[in-house]
Amino acid sequence: MGPGAANPVRILVVDDDPGDVLMIEEALADSEIDKVIDVVNDGQEAMEFLRREGRHTEARRPDVILLDLNMPRMDGRQVLGEVKQDADLRTIPIVVLTTSNADNDIVGSYTLQANAYVTKPIDLDDFNDVVRRIDEFFGRVVVLPKRS
């Protein structure tokens, strides 16, 4: 099972929309799964966090990444490509959580080795349900790689 109560699930949310970040945080807070949530607002900051650079030298390796595609500076596609090319980071599961349901974004994300692709629902209740299901899946069902 997931990391369990002794080890909270560490989730990195990479999203530039403050409203979406707030909804994700609230949906995650509703579950009983013990977790730590870190938030960065664009792909460049995500890579700094993952590589413990800049202001993120104390960052802890996440167990799972929730990644938006459309962001400034460095978009989610670039993050996905860099993470999955990095021998140190490639084992971190990445769930693309985005408003896009375009076939080229879906195929492109899986081609870049996304572990899942989820379209953000417009309806708030549906949005909460989707985030809770992701949380449940990675917090209780999936066996995650040990942190290095």
C-alpha cells in the first residue's frame, strides 16, 4: 500500500492558477490520507524544487506530482520531458491534471511518459471528486517507489 501513516504522502502540485491550486488543496485536505502538499506555480520552479535549487534547497522529494500543462516560463510538457529524462527523478509518478482535452495534449503527455492524464472538470463537486480519487489511488492503492 501507500507510504502509510508513518510516512505521509508527499504531493507536489504544479499549477499557475491560484483558484485551481486552492480547489486541489481543499479536495486533498478532505481525505483521511496523511499527506504533505507543496505547491509551485510554474515549470521552472518545479524543476528547481525537484533538483533542490534556488530557494528550494530544503525541498523534500515528492511521492507524486500533479502537473498542469499550460503555464508560463516552462510548461508542463517541458517539465514532463525533463523529469522523465532525469535518472534521479523519472520514477516519480506524474499525473497531468489540466483543462485540456485535446488529443495532441493527451497523446503527447503519454508519449512523454505521464503516468496518468486527467482533465479538470468544470463543476466544483466533480473537480473535488476527481482530486480525491487521485489522492485515494496514490495514497492507498498504488505502491510508490521508496524515496531516495
